[in-house]
Amino acid sequence: MTRLHDAELAAAFDRAAHGYDTLVAANPGYHAHLRRSARRLGLGPSPEGLRVLDLGCGTGASTAALAAVLPGAEITAVDASAGMLERARAKRWPGRVTFVHASAEDLTGAGAGAGSGNGGQGGTGGPDEGGTGAGIATGTGAGTATGTGTATGTGAGIGTGAGAGVSGPFDAVFAAYLFRNVTDPDAVLARVHGLLAPGGRLAAHEYTLSGRWAHRALWTAVSRGLVLPVATALGDGPLYRHLWRSVVEFDTAAAFTDRVRAAGFDRVRALPLPGWQTGITHTVVARRADRPAGPR
Ligand SMILES: C[S@@+](CC[C@H](N)C(=O)[O-])C[C@H]1O[C@@H](n2cnc3c(N)ncnc32)[C@H](O)[C@@H]1O
């Protein structure tokens, strides 16, 4: 089977975590494009206390983009792969960044957390101050833990708790290369909608093909000619075969904007990204509509 789902996908990311940063560093524009998509949230210079969710944060590339673009924001970074999160956690983060081990499917809406996780208990001081550090809260329940803990040392800590979860409302959700990976994108969009404050922003940075033959052919050429041989040599062939096929089989940019609109978002637009990713990768930006979708 080419496509991977849920637990087997998380396990593939666990295995691939060691080489992930090397592979994306070889992808021209990867980090700059993430920062561009983060700016496209349209939040401006973020006021203190702005709450942003980085869904599918991986090894932290998207988290770093958000931290750079939104210097006042509290960032909750969530991922289903413990291995990817471990790589993220090992990096240097300001104290306003928290990592949570959870699946997007397990997140609940604003204030709906039922658990009582103690995520982030081990949050140990960030490198730049002796104050609060970046913690990791683990668990799949719908809890109220935030994962930020009392800092006592250096580096990012791990907090665990059966109910460690994520509570909205968030001012924005950023999802870079996530939706194409989930089994039920509509269900995850509904979760995201529920986690956002009314008027909250979504930016989905995603491989969403234009629908033109040339872009699909370029994607297949890059995947089969470059990415797959390198990834296979690193032992990560199955994950990158999944990458190739998941992009070909996922929504076009236009279809994805329709899907986002149907989930109750308005002001939905697919914005192109430059370079070889033109027609291959887009930022789909949207706003949680103040009122439910449908007849008014
Ligand atoms: C291609 S990586 C992108 C990581 C990061 N956002 C970036 O821009 O580099 C996709 C990430 O999404 C995570 N992921 C996939 N499905 C998920 C799900 N259902 N819930 C949470 N994370 C998920 C994977 O574990 C992986 O770390």
C-alpha cells in the first residue's frame, strides 16, 4: 500500500524524523515559504498573548516560522509523531512555545477539554532566560493542560498526563503539510473550526496541485527523480512514496478551498508560492465565519 494512515503514518514519521531536517533543507524555499504563509495569517505584529496553534508541527520548522513572524504569540505546537516532536523539542525555543503530543483528530473545541492533564510539568527553562521553558504535554484526551511549566534548568521539558490536551479558543491555526496526511480532512477541519475564536484565522500551507498537467508532471518528476532516491537511501522510502501519492491524490487548490468553505470558513483564498512549488504548493487562508455556514 502506498498511502499511509493514522498510526502507521505516525510510525513512519517517527522513523524518518532523524533525516527530516536534512531533506527539507535541500528543498529550496522550504523555510522562507513557511514564513510567508505565517505572514499570510494577516495578524500583523502580534500583540502579547495572541494564541496560535501549529497543527502537525513536525520537527518544528513551521513552529519556527510562526515564532519568527509572530514574536508576541503563545504557540502551541501539536504533532502525532513522538519522534518528530522529540526532534522539535531538542531545539532552542522561547518560553512561549509549548509542544503537545496528540493527534489532530483528538483535539476538541474551545473550552471543551474534559481531562485534567498536567502537561508541561517538566517545562525546563528556555535557553534565553531562567523563566518558563517549552514543555511537551503528551496524551490523547481532551484535557486542559497547556504544557507550559515552571522552568528550572535549560532546554525544553516534557510533561505528561492522560488528559493532556489542547484548549481553544485560538486566534489562529497554522497547518503546514497536515491536511493531505489525515484520513478525514473534513473532520479535522471541523475540529480546527471549533478550536478557533470567532473571526480566528486559518492558514493551511499544503501541497495542493493547480490541476494543470504540467504541475502534476513536475511534482512526479521531482518525487521520483530526486526525493524518493534520497529518501530510500536513508531508509525512508515508504514515507516519501506516501508523500508523492498523497499529493497526487489530494484535493487541487480549488477543491481544497471549497472544502474549507464547506467547513464554515469564509474569506477563503488559495495563494500561490514562488519557485519550483508554483502550481504545486499553496497557502490556503481562511477565517472562521462569525456565524454558521448555510442559509441565513
Ligand atoms: C510533512 S510534516 C510537516 C511538519 C511541519 N509542519 C513542517 O512544516 O515542517 C507533517 C507532520 O504532520 C504530522 N501529522 C500527520 N497526521 C497528523 C495528525 N492526524 N495529527 C497530528 N499530526 C499529524 C506528522 O506526524 C508530521 O510530523
